[in-house]
Amino acid sequence: MKTPFLRPAFPLLLLAGAALLIGCSSTQPTHFYLVTPIAATGAAVETGTETGGPALGVGPLVLAEYLDRPQIVSRITANELKLAEFHQWAEPLKDSILRILTVNLSRLLRSDRIVPFPWKGYDATTLRVMVEITCFERNPGGTLLLEARWTLVDELSRKPVAMRRSIIREPAGADEDYPAVTIAMSAALAKLAAEIADAVNERRTPPQ
């Protein structure tokens, strides 16, 4: 009796191994995000700017080093953080915050003389706001927390005229809902800009 012909299993093993390698080498795409400024129109923002608006320098801005990285950072516990490897910032977060605060203050104060640090070749600022952000992340309870210390300085006297600490919370959606996190971060920066704008307006308002 003839022995039945057996097809070698080696090619099949090669195909299976190749498929396994392809599966292991493929990863999910990386998503990139930006924080956004307040709208130019709306209930809280009047349209347009004024040439005679306040001349304000924004910066320098100090961002906690654990936040100054490409990945979006979330807090798991008091001592543990999660870095979203596939959800990252489209530009350095520190640059984004400085840019958004500048735009927000320009719109809130209706001034075209709001400039970000460093303002080389521009020395007409009468006030400066220096900002330090110590916390800016989603916490385990689903809330975005922004903590910032900021100082408003009179550029002529070089003396502080206001020193404040802002603690701002915004709902930030479910765990790993990064679009909701970035929306919450944008809303928190809008509220921080509003607090700074109020201090600038208090400085500009003459005593009664």
C-alpha cells in the first residue's frame, strides 16, 4: 500500500509566523490635540478690539515639568500618573497655554496690544502677568483641575499690583475621553483668562 502524500507543514508555519509579525507590528494611530481659545463672539465676549485697550505682556509662563511632555497626562492616584501614548499634543503644551491665554485676554479686554513673552522689539506694555501652572490634568473623579499662581506687575514701577491663586475645575468626561479632556482644559484656560482680565480692569478703573 502506498503511503498517503503529506504536504509539508513548513510553508504554513511561515505564513502563520508572518501574519503574527504583521499583527504585532501594527499599532493604533496617534491622535493629536490642541487647546482652543474662547470664541470671538458670545455672551461673555464682545466682538472686536480697541486700539486704546490695555498694553499687557503675558509671561513668562512656568509649567510644571511633569506636564511638559508630548503625551496628555492624567492622574490615577495622588502619586501615580498616566501618560496617553497615542493621545498627544500637536504642539508643546507650554506654547499652547501661552498662546491661548494671549488670545483670550486680547478678546476679553478688547485690546490689540496683548503680547506673549518674549516681546522683543515691543516695549510699550504697561502691565505684565506672570503665570505658574502647578496642576493641569484630569483626576480620577472625572474632573479637570487647573491650579495656577499668577502675578500682575506694573511695568513702570516693576512692582506687583495683584497676586492671586486660581483653582478651576471643569467636568472632563469619562476615563480616556481625551476630546472631552481638551475641551475642559480650554474652558479652564478661558476662566483663568477671565480672572486675569478682571484684575487688569480693576487696575484701569479709577477709584470712586
